[in-house]
Amino acid sequence: MSANEHLITTVEQLEALYGQPFGPSIAKELDYIAPIYRKLIEAAPFVALATGGPDGLDCSPKGDAPGFVHVLDEKTLALPDRPGNNRIDGFRNILKDPRVALLFLIPGVGETFRVNGRASISIEPELMQRFAVNGKLPRSVLIVHVDTCFFHCSKAVVRSKLWDEASKIDRKSLPSTGAIIAEVSQGKMGGDEYDRAAPERIKSMLY
């Protein structure tokens, strides 16, 4: 029997396999940021930004102090883009296809918060200024127009034990950043010197 015979290839097969959505999973979906959802956004110091375009998909981590994502109004969010690696894969995608998905994480909290919408990239001076840190402006501000949003139950976080102290991994048990770069670049960059300079480099480039 071919492995392809076991693939789900139609919506009808998928719905037959999974059945109907659990009632609250539908009721909790809104097309605007309700006040109670705003509290989740303002508590989150981390969000994953997913985009797609003709050149492929991207999912980028965004993090800052809790509340770094601003709720401009019930249909609009704003995220500062801080200094990074300048790949701008996600932003390239947004210029071709504005659809985005956001996943907010709050340390110690099992529930996550999801937003689907359409994004644009702004360098409007007044908007940039509201995200200044120590006098430093973000590179740009991502404006997200909300299409749908809802919170996600805690089962995935509970199963993964993401926030459990006993689940924390000693960073030294894994290859260092410099070691990873050295191996994948076949020794052209990275290495011990990269690791030694990393703490100061990261500190100087946070904002």
C-alpha cells in the first residue's frame, strides 16, 4: 500500500477526521481587539510574526518590554522593528502580500493570543517617536489591521512544559552561536571570537 493512500487530500476528509470545532473555539474569535484581549497583548513581551510571499514563507521573532505592541484602536496594532540582521524576509513578503499572522506569548501563561490581519510598513515620524527607547527610534513600525483574533487554550504549552523550571535546558549543553555559524559556513566566520564578542555586540544593538 502506497504511503500516499494515507494522505488527507480534501476538506471533507479533514472534517470527517476531526469533527466539529469545540463551541468556545468559535465563540472566542472576533474581528476586533476587545478590551479583555487588549490585556493579553499588553502583557506580552514576545510575538512571532508569520508572513508569506512569492519567494517563500517566514516566521520572525519579535520581542521587547511587555506592551511593546501598541493597540492603536480596536482594529489596529503597531509593532516597532528594532535593529536586527537586516534580512527583512518578512518585510519583503509584506510588500508583495500584506497578510500576516501573529502569535503572542506571555511568560508563565499557558494561553497564547493569535491575530490574523494585513500589514503595512511605516516610518511616519510621530508614530516612530512613540516607540523610542533611550532616544533611539525603531527602524520602522509595522501596522497590522486586524481581520480576526482569538486566544488559544493552554494545551500546547502544558504538553511542552514550556514555562516549567524543570524543563529549562542548560544553554551550554548545545552548540554556541559561534560554533553553529562556523560549522554551517565551513569556517569562514563565527568561532570562539564571535562568541566572546557576542554579549557586548547584542547589548549595543538592542535599540
